[in-house]
Amino acid sequence: MTYQGMRDFVRALEAAGELRRVRVPVSPRLEITEIVDRVVKAGGPALLFEQTGTAFPVLIGAYATERRMALALGVHHIEEVADRIQRLFQALTTPKDSLWEKLSLLPKLAEVGSYLPRRYRGRRPPCQQVVWTGAEARLSRLPVLTCWPADGGPFITLPIVHTYHPETRARNVGMYRIQVLDDYTTAVHWQLHKVSRRHYEAWKARGEKMPVAIVLGGDPVYTYAATAPLPENVDEYILAGFLRRKAVELVPALTQPIEVPADADFVIEGYVDPNEPLVLEGPFGDHTGYYSLPDYYPAFHVTAITCRKDAVYPATVVGIPPQEDAWIGKATERIFLVPLRLTFLPEIHDMELPVEGVFHNLAILSIRKEYPGQGMKAIHTVWGAGQLMFTKIALVVDAGVNLRDYWAVARVLAEEVDLRTDLVWSQGPIDVLDHACSQMGFGGKLGIDGTRKLPGERLLPPLAYPPVDRTQLTLEALQADFPELVEVNLRLIEAGIPVWIGCFCKTLPRHGIELGSRLARHPAFAGVKGILLLDGEMPIQDLGDVFWRFANNTDMRRDSRLVEDEAGRLHLVLDASTKTQELDGFARDWPNVIVMSEEMIERVDRRWAEYEIGPFLPSPSRKYWPLVRGEGAVAFYAQPRT
């Protein structure tokens, strides 16, 4: 199924009972975010805000459930896409002996050819029904959202950014956030490791202005394709054509030498001049749940804005998970499992990227194990496989373990992992949005092999851990010896998983590792294999929140230790506390958690009935207020501010 722009997708969502219209005026500054944060976390419908202070409505939450994600991709279930990829690869790669078998490939090859993007043949493309150029091409015409209180300004959050290499002409269609600086200028977040960043460097080497087009809307498949982790020089519009079973039709932009989809809702045409100084971009409340802090990025200059007559402005909000992007990520997890198996990891059975790991912090894999060391091989392969290279923590278990059942995964790890032999530390590329590594974009990684060991893999006799006595691990039992402890979570211990979670008041240098080492050597912890420590005043009884904070706040090489007790048993200590210059020698600013302002929460509370969305939903932000340190995007400064 294909959609002729966002308006067509709105009709499909509405027909499926997946959309509510908000007919009263709502501000794109913070108010839409606060409404959407409540609705998405509650699993509510997509929302169409019809009165935004501009001529255009805002569609948001359109991808925020598995069903809506499937609707966007034109299928009943996302697994259907993976099955199509599997069948296509099998047809193309299975050896053909006879002439008739080879001829049978022709229809399949013709099908693949039909997915290639082609030139639009009509007179006036829908995306150019309305045209503004020069002084009329004002970004303030669009309902661009300011999402969070400490954001550096309004951000276009679902931009499909088009660039191409000046020599090879290879196109990149990627999703890079766009901060509006004024009516005619934006910053483009082309971060390290991204293809458009390499295009920018190539244009810079030539000393030429770089044509850029920012597309919004069109077939919702375009938005997904822009997020997909395709290899460099593979055109995202081939994937889009495959997903929609129809080629993407492209037209030349009006003021720049670049092509755009004919059915887009909006096209912002312009250029980046690599000879200009970079501009300050950010802060931005990011998908990690923390602010990404200001940095310098290229400036984009608007030369034209074009749109459909019935254009709908698509947007999303990111922040503390789960948010809408979780479902886009889940689609990628399912769709790209087959290519991962066919290119890098033939032994992979399944993969899970937990929402709490915000895509790049945690990957869980199951494999069909055939030989000793294959679990470790899979871990190292993950760290070298496309965008999986950013993975901080890689867990591997055997096929047959349900990766969606985190309790089952934890029990397998507790049973199978020998801390002496089944952990591997490394370092390498980390997503630049990660705030915990000491050097931006480069940090520590941990791999854990939880597969059953084959003959020859167990070279040491097993360590004997005594049964855990939970009564000795309570806050009351421990606080006399460890007065800095303020809270304990024993849910894993009570489930038979020997991992203890605690929260402490941090006052000493490297306090987390130091405290964890003392705990590991305490007799009460003799049977405990893992000790996870957090700081702050927020309760730690929600395991999802605990592991979200843990995944964000650790550099796995710096913040983990194997500690040996008097009996020779090993205990893994993990320090997920905040890091500061004063106590940890941490030389980067530490970001704040993203929460909404009290003023906006109260405004949305008062107006909730007006929106006619459904029963009242409380603000998720209130839960996280105890984690916020001061005002603004920075929680702790690496250097004193004057």
C-alpha cells in the first residue's frame, strides 16, 4: 500500500481508529510536547493538532505503536517485511543449475528493478503546488516545535535530509535534527559517523556550496527509510520502493540542483556553505532521555519552501523512553535481522534492542551455537557491524531463549556466565549522544557470553557461590556498615537472579566503585554476582528506569570492576552514578534529565478536557523531577562558570 502524502496517511489512521483530532488551539512551544508525552507513554492514539497558530496542522504519534508502524509500512505486521526480504534473498542467491531455473529469476529481477527511484512524469508535482522563494520563504510559516524547556530553540524533528556526494553523486537520505535559528537559517546536526557528514567534508574539500533539501512528509515510508541503518552508497529510496512496492518518484528542486519526492508535504530547499564558520546548535532534549549539549554544526540557508495545498506537518517528540522513536527502532530491529544474518552473523537467531537501551546502549542476541568461542565471536561481530558498532553492552545467549522475556534472559545469564571467562571488555566508537564516555564518541564496551559452554570451553572449575540470604541485603541490614546507602531494590534477588541494586549518596572520589568493592567483600554479598549502584533522589523500584539510567550513565570500561572476595569469588561492580569533575575527574559537562516545566504541566492539566483526547493522564515528568540538578540543560559543569 502507498500513501499520497501525510493527509492520505491521516485518513488511514482515522479509519483504523488510531487517530484523534485536537480541534482547539494548541501551542507548538512545549504544550504539544507535554500532551504527546502523556499520550504516547500511555499507548494512546496518534494526534492531529488542527490549530497550531499557522496554516498547517501537526501530525504526531503516527508511528507510536506496533500497529501504526505496520500501517505506515503498508503491512499488517512488521514481520511481513522481514519475510519478504528473506524470500527475495533466497530467490536471488540460491544456485540455479538449469536454463529454466535461471530464466525464472527474470521476474524477480524485474521486481527489484521496479523499486529503483525514477523521475516524476506529471506536470506540476504535488510537493510544488505552493511555492515561496526569497523573503517569502520563511520558516515561521511552519509549526516547528520547541519540545523541552531547555532546548536551544525550535527543532524540526522528522526532517528527511537530502544530500549527495559531489563526485560520485551518491545520494544520502538521512534523519538529522534541524534547529531553526531564524526565518531563513537553521543548524544541521550532521554528527560524526554519519554519511551526510562525509558529504559535507567532500564539498568542503572542493570549496563549493552544498545543495541540501529538507523534506517533510510524503509517504510515511520515506520517514522510516531515512532512519534505516543502510550501508553507505545504498540509496534509501530503493528501500522505500521495496517497502511500498512502488518506485519513489523524484522531481528537481526549484532553486537547488537536487531531487526530492514528488509527493512530499513540504520541501525546504537551500544550501550549506562549508567555508562559513560553524554555528552553535543545541541544547536538545534527546532520545536518550537527557539533553544533548550545545556543539558546533553547519548552517543551512533557505532558498525556497514548497508544499502541497493540503500539507500536514509531521513531527515527533523524543525524551525519556518509551517515546514514538521506540517503535521506529523496533521496526529496524525486525526488518534488518535478515540482512544482519546474511552479511555479518549467519548464526544469529534473534535480536532485541531494549527501549531502555535507547537503541545504541544495549543489544541482546541469540545464536545457534556450533563451536567453542562462537558467543565471543558474535559479540565482536556486533561491534563491527554497521551502526551496531555503537553498542555499549552486548549480551549473547542461545537460540531458544525468548529475548522479549527479560527475566528469562537474566536467569540464563545468572546460570551460564562465569565472571572469570565470559566477560570481555573493549573500547571503540560510541554514539556522540552518549554523555558518559570521557571522550565524546569513544568509550568502553562490555560483552557477556551467556551461551551454554561446549566441551573444551570450561577450562576452570566453577566458582562456588553460596545461596543468597535476602534478609542480609536489605537497607536496614546494611546501613550500619554502609551509611551512604539510601535505598535498595531486591526484585532480582527475590527472583533468584543474584544481582543487587542500590542507591547511595555520593560524596567521595570514585565513590561508586569504592562502595561497590566494599560491598562485594562483605559476607552478606558472598552469593551475589552483580552489584549495580545508582545515585540521586529518585526511587529505584522501577527496573525499567534503573536500567535506562544504568545504560546511559556508564562507560563500561571505566565504571565496571571485577572484585575478588576473601574466598576467591568474583563480583561484578557497576557504577551508574552521575560523574563530575570534582569527584570523578570527569572533564565533560553532565547533562540534565529531560522534564517538562511545572507551569506547562499545570496548563495542560487545566486544559485536558478541552483537548477531547480521552481520560485524564498525569504528566510523566513529575516522576523524574528528583533527578534534575538545577535549571537548564547541564546538571554538572566540568569547569566552574563565571
